[in-house]
Amino acid sequence: MRFPIERWLPRLFKLGLLLVLCAGAWQCRNGWPVSANLMELVPQAAADATRQLAEARIQEPLSRQLVALVAAGPDADPVAPARLLAERWTRSGLFSSVQLELNVDVPALRAQLLAGRLAMLPAADREQLASDPAAYAQRRARELSDPFSSSGLVPADQDWLGLTRRAEQALRPGGAVQYDMGTGTLQADHDGKRWVLVRAETRADAFDSNAPQGISAQIDQDRQALHASGAQLLVAGGPLYAAAGRAQAVAESSWIGASAMVGIVLVLLLALRRVRALLAFVPVAVGLLTGAVACVAVFGSIHVLTLVIGASLIGVAVDFPMHWLGKRYGMPDWQAWPALRRVLPGLTISLAASLVGYLALAFTPFPALTQTAVFSAAGLLGAYACTVCQLPAWMDGWRPRPWPPLLRAA
């Protein structure tokens, strides 16, 4: 016998599910609202608006910059592959700026060296000029006779004493990366190869929902194109790290979810021995959908780490239909709606206890726990509503078939 309210519950549930689906579709109108920014999971300390703006401007370049090193093949122009990479990045439309050559004003730099050559002269050279000018003159004569050692920004006919060259050597950093005046690029020698540096800044942030994947795919294509010509490509940057972290999180959540699904399917088929028992997964799907929509509604996006942790919700959400279907082991005259009435108080108490635990996490200062609490609480409500309102209507007139060994043990 069915109560009148039991005829309305499936209709109300379908209406609510339709509203949740519409809300989810509206939230995804501009792409998947999934974030991979780990800074969003860090507790935010109270600070004035000026300081927060300054920190945001400092961190923004770090999340948009890419640095690439390109090495040409043997006996090839070392700069040609780097120019090809810069052209490909410019045509891709993913980067707001691509820099290969440094815009150095050589005449202005020469004028500055000439004007300040005495002030910028190293102390050792200044002391040698004062104490032993003959030794300095002999060294300078040897430099003038060697065309390679006498080269510099300022020609020798404008600085016979070589003061600007000594100042230039003192100012030039001693790192591995050096400026090549002939090509205007930064180059470094390592393992017998000459690497040319290319720097770029992406249009979108590293933690954008779609940009890191597109940038990673573009770099994979560039690496293949350069490899075909014998060149090598090394790239590092925030967008690549974000893409790798997001891919790893999605893979881990998929693996955890798939493992849980396989285990639950085996338990359902073994314990109830009916294919229709697999409808117990519907509350799980409804719970995951409801949790994701609630998270996006509250926080504006859902973090990939929340999805990884939320994969454990599968095992909790499936408990509602399992308790209801498992009543068949102690109820020979099991019917869908009467069995639900018997287990409904227990299901409601279990839901309330879980909600209290999850909602307590919502008041912690850690955004990661807050998102997990909202996701899990909303997901459990969705799974409970599906189990109580819709599953009995689908299984009306159907009975599980217990596994005899488990039935005897029960």
C-alpha cells in the first residue's frame, strides 16, 4: 500500500533534479568552473587592500611567464630554432608577448660607458694605473694586438686605453647566460651545446580552467616540430606546472572513483544478484552533481583537490540505498515502499550525524576543508533525496534476491 505522499515524492525529486541540472549548465556557460590554484586553499590573513593588490601584482607575472631554452642541431645556426619557436608562439595567440631579442640601445650604452669609464673602472685597474702605468700600457698593447681580446662595445679608436672595456668586463655578470651582441639574444653553453633563451608571457593565468592545457598542448607540438629539425627544447613555467598538477589530480580522482565503483558493483551483484540493483549508483551520481553545483554556487568554482577528496563520497552516498536494499536479508516480504518506511528513521539519523560532522568543518579557517564540507554535505543531501524519493518508484514490484550464504549468516 502506498501513501499519497509517496506518489508525489518522485515528481518533486525530478523537479528538483531538473533545477540542479539547469543551475549546473548555467555555471558551465563559460567553461568548466574548476580551479587548480593552490593559493586558494591557503588561509587568507586579514590585510589592507593596498597590500593585497601589491601581492597580487607580484604573483601575477610568476603565473604567466614561460622560459624556454632551445639548442640547435650540430653545425646549425643556434638562433634559427629559437626564432622558429618565437614565431610559432606568436602565431598561436596564447601569449601576450614573446621575447627573443633584447632591445638594447647600443649607442646609448656606449655613451654611458664613455662618460663614466673612470667611475666604473675596477679598483685593481685604477690602482695599477696610479702605481705602475707601464705595466698597464704593456697589457693594453697585447690586447690591441689580439682582435678577439680587444673587442667590446666601444671601438678601440674611441678608447685607446681600454678603460671602457675594463668597466664593461666588471659590469658583465659572470653567470652561464651571456648576451650575444651579434644576434641580440641571451645564450648559454652547456654540454657542448649552445642554448638560446626565449621568454614569453601568457594571456591567461596559470590557474585558468582551460589555458594551461592549451599551452601544454602547444608546447608538445613545438617540441615535435623542433625535434624534426634536430633541435632540442626545454620549457619551464607556472602554466605547465598547473597543467601537470591538474592532470595528476584528475587521474587520481578517476582512479579512486573507478576502483570504488568496481568494488561496489561486485558487492551489489554478489549480495543482491539482480542487475537492477545497480540503480543504487544513481544516488551517488546525484550526490556528486549536487555537491559540485553547491560548491560552485558558494565559492564561484570548485578546486580539483575537492574533487579528489570528494571521490570518497561515493562510498558514503551508496550507504543509503545499500541499507534499504539490504533490508531484504531480514525482511522476507520485502517491498520497495514498506521497506523504505522501516529504514527511513535510521537513514535520517545517519544523514543528520554526517551533516553535523561536515558542517563543523565549514567553520574552519582552511578553504580546502570548507569546500570539502560544502561538497560533501550537499552531496549527501542529494543522495538521500534520490534514495528516499525516486529509487522506490523505480523498484516498485521488484525484489532483491539474497545470496544464500549471506542469508544464512544473517
